[in-house]
Amino acid sequence: MKIVQITLYRIQIPLKMAFRHALKTRKTSQSVVVELVTESGIHGYGEGAPREYVTSETMDKTMGQLVKAGKLITKETFSEHDAQECFSGRLEALDLKDTPSARCALELALMDAWGKYSGTPLAAQVAPAPINRSVRFSGVVSGEDLNTTKELLLQIREFGFTQVKVKVDRNHSLDLERLALARHILGHGVDIRLDVNGAWELPEAVENIQRFSSLGIYTIEQPIAANTREDYPRLMERIGTHHVGIILDESICTQNDAQWFISCKGASGFNLKISKHGGIWPTYCIYKMAQEAGMTCQLGCHVGETALLTAAGRSFATVAPELKAFEGSFGRFLLEHDINSEDLTFGPGGLVDLSFVLSRAGLGVEVDHKLLRKNVEMLGVC
């Protein structure tokens, strides 16, 4: 498989509603898309979602690194024998460790092209025997006022979600009202978890976890900022009797991050996001590390992911049987348009049939070039 051209797209697709949390309010998506073309005319696509407040990546930095990497691998030929080496060792040689979303976009594009070249689904390139055939994705309530929160919760109940994530911050009285409202509307049969996005400090985290556990909330994501990770082992010691799971997001980007928290018992589990980890293979490595340590994992997503990262997340879900929750696949509910014509939005109750990604080569996404170029800010050709 010889690569003859790489095109880079910087895209921002309008969201149908603003999405708010403690670190950011977002009204558009923010992604980079890599399109590579092989000598035989195969097109491979990949996506990364740079988030400066998570991985310190800017869009400019990510695009710059992709231009450099693209020039290095254009005209390169990969045989079946060294394909996997290409997608691991070769990518490491491109020095993309500081821009994991760039690495992710390039890795997925290579795997997509290779899958189409060899007739292999993406999931089968990660693990030999996919396990999950269907999963249920979660509903999400961003940081809204009470009236908007109520409207969203009623829609979530009508749609039949069994798991819901609620974003909170430092307005504790309002958050308590919102969570009490969520429990009232959704009932006790729905699993509600919180996402703090690092807004609390250690003392208030201890107090709030005690307070919110009275509402039957037993999973809290990223309660303390990522830059004060030494507080997490202390937090785990102080909440030991409350049976609350602490899941990390912004604190876990690399395998070194994961190893640190595993070693010091600083969390209950990790929220895995394919872009922030640098691709599906690094994500799978962190997942296996957590499994071996007896920790839980959930599949997360960045707000505004297109069909490419959606399909990558679904592929990952097929080979990770121990995931406790699934986020993403919001599709038409969030984006004004996607970059493909086929709808990948979850169904009623958040149900997703994974046969879509198991029956097609590569990512299984047919990109529509008109839609891809509709909201392009910048593109480059290598």
C-alpha cells in the first residue's frame, strides 16, 4: 500500500445547541480530518479533536505537526508484513507525542486505508475477535439553568436512556437542585453520574461527594483539576467509606498518566477518549492496563465528533467488553450536519447496533466531500 497524497482539513461544524461545562462553552465542533490516497485509489480518513484544556493542543499546532508528518510518509509504501509496525513504531518516529489528536487522525486514516486495502474492519485490526455486538450510549445534560435542565431531562426520559451524565461546576446549590430534579424526573432506575471537569478543590470535593451520594449518585468524573493530581490519592482515602467511583478524564492522556494513578491508587477508573490518547491502539493499551489493575473504564467522546471518531469509538466498543458506560454517537442531535450521508446517531434508549462497524472494511464511513468541505477553515495538501 503506497501513499501518494495526503489532504488535511480543519473543520468547525455549527452545533444545534451550545454545550457548557466548567472548562468550556462550545457552539461549534473542532476537528482535524486527514484524507490520504493510495496508489490504487483508496481513500483513508481519520479525525482528531484537539482540546487545549485537555492535552494543551491548539488547532494551529496540530495542523502544523500533521503537515510535517504528512510530508514524511507521503510516497511511502507499506507491505502487509509491516503494516502493524507502521501504525505503531512508524507513527512514534514521527514525534507526535505532544499532539495526540494529530497522531489519532493519522493513525485512523492509515488504518482506514489499510482496512479497505485488505478488506479488514478497523476492530479486527485491534483485537482478533470482537465481543460486543450492541451497546447503549448515555444521555448528557450540560451545565444549564434549571428550566433548560428540566426540558433536557424530560427529553432524555422520553428517549429511554438508562444512563445519564450531568455536568456540574462550583455553583453547588444550583447543582444540587439540578441533580435532585434529575433524580425526580428520571427515577431511581436510571444511573446518573456527574462530570465536574476539575472544577472542585479537595475539601469541597469531599463535601460534595458526601452530599451528592445521598441522591444515589455513585460515579463522579474528574472532581479535581488535572494539574493537582497529588490530591487524588488523598481524595480516595477520605471518601473510602462512601462507595463512590472516581473516574478520571483530563488527568489521563498518556500511558504514563495511567501508570501513575494505578501505582498510587488515585482513582477507580478512566474515561477513555480515542483522540486525547493518540488513536485507537494507545487507547486499547490504557484499557488493558486498567483491566489488569482491576479498574473500570468508560468510553468517552469530545463534543462535536464527526462520523469518523464516532465509528472509531464504536469499533473500540466491540473489543472492550468491560466498559461500564458509552458516550458519543450524538450525530444529528448535536451537529448541524455530519461529513457523511449515513446517519450514525444512536437509537431509542441510546441503543447502537455494532454490526455496522464489524461488517465493513476500515472505519466503514463513506465520507461526502461536499459535506466535508462545507465548514472547512483551512486545508493543506502533502
